[in-house]
Amino acid sequence: MKNQIRYGKLKYVSFILLDLIALIGANVLAAHIYLDPNYKRYDFQDYSSIILYMAAIDLLVTTVFNTLDRVYRRSVRKEVIASGKHIVISFVLLAVVLFTTKAGADYSRVTVYLAYAFYFVFLVALHLCWKYLLKACSGKHDRPTALLMTTDRFVDEGLEELNKLNIDVRNIYLLKNLNKDAVNGIPTVRTWEEAAAVICWKWIDKVYIYGLDHQMVPGFLIKACKDMKLNFDLVDFNYRVIDVTTIQNEDPKYGALSFLEGKRDIPFPIRRVYWITETEADLHRGFHAHKLNCQLLYCPYGKIDIILDDGQQKTTVTLDKPGKGLILMPGLWREMVWQQSGSVLCVLASEYYDAQEYIRNYDEFIEYNKKYREGADSLKQTEKGFHS
Ligand code: T46
């Protein structure tokens, strides 16, 4: 709820007021229909005090159960479910309050049932109408708006890429936010809940993930975006050479220390670590591609050429110092050539070992890559994200 108020502000408050108006309207209608002025046992004056109980319970339920969560962008189905949940909880609480305070006998139960039935209908209808009206009044964006999800290592690159696509990045969700409130003047968010609130109340058109494996996107955020009918899109690269932070001691006898940090340097979950040792110069290994596995390669000792082939062109990256890393996304054919005997290759991998996930035949790789590219290109043309 804190995030809803923070990003929704007056828009969010307007929904609370709308709920109260719907509640009063539903009660007046129910009393009008059911409370017979000639029937002495109940009259509206007595009944009106129940509306106060209902209003208090309504506010309590909204606050405690966060039933207005993402109300601005809910689908009709979600709206019906959330409003139903709100009504059921409120009804149960009212029953508990009334019948434990013995006040229940003073009221017509049928009127209460009717009032809640009307309240449900009003709630759904008013929420839907109000959000369409608010959206119509807030106008269209000149450029598509986006939330960029990335790591602090790739944030500048990601912003540059989206800038090229003429996309207006409104917020950045840094996977590991080290107390950065903004990057290049664009505010950051710290949690998936905050990201979901921004997407909702700032009416973000799309979430872009840059330089991350999709496994790093929290499942709850994916679900929240689905509920808001919003797509994810990858602005991707095949590989990246990165500097590995290395602390060189002034006194050479203490050597150097290099380190990599999860979520900042390593843009995928680490499920496996392996290393290749006892090697001779001119050793050739590899000759395969991965369908799923993301990797980070580094060579803490020696010199190794990594020849990469994306099916169209080849590139060679030489790993020749501990302060150099190579991130490889899936779909790249690779060959490793040891330039110096004893060189050590270390690999951090996103997947457990699975022989089925390798492509070891080059023709098969070309075929696989062609299909993958065609899929990616058609997605770009239709501007539809592939993760949702
Ligand atoms: C890669 C490059 C850089 C396992 O049983 N578990 C493992 O985790 C790995 C990595 C390998 N193996 C077995 C499978 C083979 O029978 O070890 C044997 C040698 O593996 P492979 O021929 O795949 O080794 P490389 O050097 O060609 O490739 C390895 C990795 O497999 C690969 O993912 O990208 O290093």
C-alpha cells in the first residue's frame, strides 16, 4: 500500500473516495428497496449508523488487505476478483462486529445483504469507468514509456540502447541497488513491488530487460505485469567483455585479488562452477553452443582465445588476465584455443550440466540459430515482447 500511495498519490486516493461513495450509494439503495416505512421494527435512521461501521471496515480492509492494489490497470477479470475479495472480507468483519456487540438485532439483515450485493456491482462498475476516465484525461505519451531492468554494470549501456529506440525510460529497476536513488537523473526502484507500483500508476508501456538472463526477473513481477497486460522485452547482446574488479597490492609479493559479484557483475543465477586445468599450449576445446546456459568465463592464469560465432560472423576474445571476464548468452558457437600451457579457464554457469542443452553439430547450430533469429526479428517487427 505504501508504494501505491507513493506512486499513485491523488489518483489512488480518488479510488478510496469512490469506494466510500459506492458504499453509501449501495446502502441508500438497499434501504430504499427493503426498509418499509410502515414496518416499525427497522427504520432508516437506525439503519444509517450501520453505514458508519461499514465505512470503517471498508477502510480497514483496503489498508490491511491492500485490495486496491494496481486498481488503475486491473483487467475486468482481476477487478471482479479483487472487488469480490474486498466484499467478502468486509462482510465477514461486519458480521463479527455486529453480532459480538449485540447490535445485530437492531438491523435488518436482508438490507445488509442487499447493500453488499449492490456495493459489489457499484465497485466493479465505478472502478472500471473511473480508470478509463482517468486514463483518457491523462492523455497519450509522445514516446513509448518504459521501465528498464538491469544491473548497475549495464545500466548506462541499456539507457543508450533505449535512447536509440526513442523510448522514454521513466524508472530503472537495478537488480542490486546499492542505495542509488537515480541514474542519469532517472529514478531507481529497489523492489519488485515498487516496480509494479511504478508500472501501474505511471502507466508504463513496456518493461525492458537489458543484459540479464530472464531468470533474474522476479516471478512476482512477471505475474504482476501479466495482470496489467504488459509485455517484457529483451534488449539483448550475445556477449560482453567486462572488467573484473582487481585489487593490485602495492607490494608485489601480496599479489592481486579479483572479484565478481552476483546481480551486479553476473547477470544470471549461478548453478554451476567449473574450471579447466593441466592444459597444454594449442589445445582446442569447445565446438558447441548452448541453448539455455548463460556463462561468465575468466582466465585467472595464462592466455586463452575464445572464438565466438553467432552464425553470421566470428569474433575472437582473448582472456589473458584475471581482470577480464567474458559473459556469453546462449546461442553462440565457441571454440577455445589455449595460447599458453597451464592456462586455467574458469566458468560460472546459469544451468546444471545437461548434455541435451548442448548443440554439438555445427549445421544443427546454424539451423537452430536461423530459427531463433527469425523469431526474434518477427517479434521486433510486431513490437511484441516475448516474455510475459
Ligand atoms: C563450455 C566450455 C567453456 C560434466 O560432466 N559436467 C560439467 O559440468 C561439464 C562442464 C562437463 N562435463 C563432462 C562432459 C564431457 O564428458 O566433461 C566432459 C568434457 O566436457 P566438454 O567436452 O563439454 O568440455 P569443453 O571444454 O568443450 O566445454 C566446457 C563446457 O562443457 C562448456 O559448457 O562452454 O567448457
